[in-house]
Amino acid sequence: MSESIQVTDERRQELRERYLLERDKRLRADGNDQYLEPTGRFEGITDDPYTPVVERETVHDDVTVAIIGAGFSGLVTGAALEKAGVKNVRLLDAAGDVGGVWYWNRYPGAMCDTAAMIYLPLLEETGTVPSAKYVPAHEIFAHAQRIATTFGLYENALLSTSATEVSWDADIQRWRITTDRGDNFTAKYVATGTGPLHRPKLPGIDGIDTFAGHAFHTSRWDYDYCGGGPADVPMDKLGDRRVAIIGTGATAVQCIPKLGRDAGELFVFQRTPSSIDIRNNHPIDPEWFASLGPGWQRKWLRNFTLLQTGGYADVDLVMDGWTDIAQRVRDRVAARVMAGAELRPETPLAAYAAADDA
């Protein structure tokens, strides 16, 4: 967005009033209590619909490092340990495979809003070329599987398994981990990579528990009912269906176009408008990618981090909405300080608001 846009005081006040109005809709004294726990017909909503739980022997052994959580945090930790020569590392995750949130989120249109060149870890180490600047969820999930395979992290993993307790056993100087499948093993070290985005929440709407139609959460997408698949295969069972989706956050922004394409009718229920920006996606040119040279990803990560934290770089390698807003805020802060303003906590906040207004 051009910095030449001028925002009048009158327009700025209008924006503030609109923002406060929408904020007041979201502020609730009941907080997370506004959501319903999955009981009754929704009791199984947190179950894994993608991977059947296979019976196995319980595990009673000792490992060097136990990593609770097999998303990118756990995978990168496991890969780093493997590269450092640490053996006997175990991944533990309730999901039936690695990938964390990218294992669970298979709704149509699911993508990541951070550039693949910096979001997907270990691209160089796995010899991977992203298909586009922003890649779909199924490609991210496949990359998570590639990391686990490349670094041998599947071999000792316990998947479809949740840790129930982690306690320190002073007698043997080991951590003791028990699971919901009867495992009881020890570890010299424990690392946790548990994220907050894997558990679905149900809206506290009257009648949701007695609604007679088919219902599911986007994080447990029911392709058996809809037809199609996560790799943008048309949902051929929805042609005569009337579909409603509740919410217009990032998930809905991605799956609504697919539902609109495939459903007989689509109703969208919105409380609070989402911010909208330009996707500006494009394929990655393999020849250009091959020209980057060794160590390119670390260079890109450092460049992105530098710009995101208010620093200056000769070039913006990523060139996306994240680095754009960060540089616009940074430049406004610098301009205020150069004009004689004191650098206080309010200074970047004011700069951010001004950049947002524009």
C-alpha cells in the first residue's frame, strides 16, 4: 500500500469508532467459557478422523530425549538432535502422524500466510523446492513427513498417543512419562513442543446440541460427507446441499470460496469482519531456486527476522505483507524520533496505528 495515502483527522476518528465498535463485540466477561466443551453428539470431535488407532504393545524403556509434540517445533528439535549426533530421541503426539496443526487442518483451501521459503524448516537439508510462495496445507503436511523420514524420527515415535503425566524421578535421575495407552517410560531430557491450535472449540449457540443436520468442525473436515479431498479435489457430494459456516476468520476466508464453488447453497454467518489483504501468490521458479546457493535459508530467515524486529536491511528478500507493515511502522517511528519525539512505548504503537490507518 502506498505511503502517499493521507488520512484526515475526521477519517481517523471514524476508523477508531468502527474499531471500538467491533472490539466491543469481541470483549466478553465469560472469555473462553463462551465456548462449549465437546459433549453429547460432539463428544468425539477431538478424535482423529484421519488415522485409525492401531493396537500395539505398551512401551517401558528409556530414551535420551522425549519430545512431546510432533509439529514443526518437535520436528526441528528432533532433527537438530539427530544432526548433533544425539541418538534415541522419541517423538510423542496424540495425532496419527507428524505435522501438528498441519496434520489436523485439512479443510479445503487451507494454506499458510507466511512465505514457504521461511516458514517451511529444513528446506535445504531435505532438498525441497516449495511449489509457490505460499503453499497449501497438504504440501506443508507432506514436508513435515519428509523431515521425520529424512532424520529417522519415525523409528522411535509414539503417535496416536497422549502424555498423561510427566514427573521427575529423583531416585533414577530421569523424567518419567506415562501415556493414555499404558506406556510408562523414562527420559534423560524432555522437550515440549505443544501448540494451542490443535483443539477445536464449539460456539455457545443455543440449539447446537439438538441441530438435526450433519455438523463438524473445520479442523476435523468430513470429506466422507462432502466428497473431494484436501488437495483441492471438488466436494462432489455437496451439489444438492444447503451449507452454513459460522465464523469468518482465517480458516473461513480460505474454505468459503471452495464451499461456494461446490455447495448448492452457502450461508456465511459473520460477527466480526476480518482484515483482508492481497494474497499475491506465485509459483517458485526451480531455476531461480537452484541459483540461491548453500546457506540461503538461514540468510532469508535472518533477513526476515531483522526486518520484523525493526531493523534495516539492504534488501527485503521475502517481500510480503509481514515485512511491508514492519518496515512502514519502523519508518514512521524513525521519522517521529528524527522530528524530536522521545522514544517511548507509545511511539511504535502510534506509528502502527498510523500505518494501519493508511
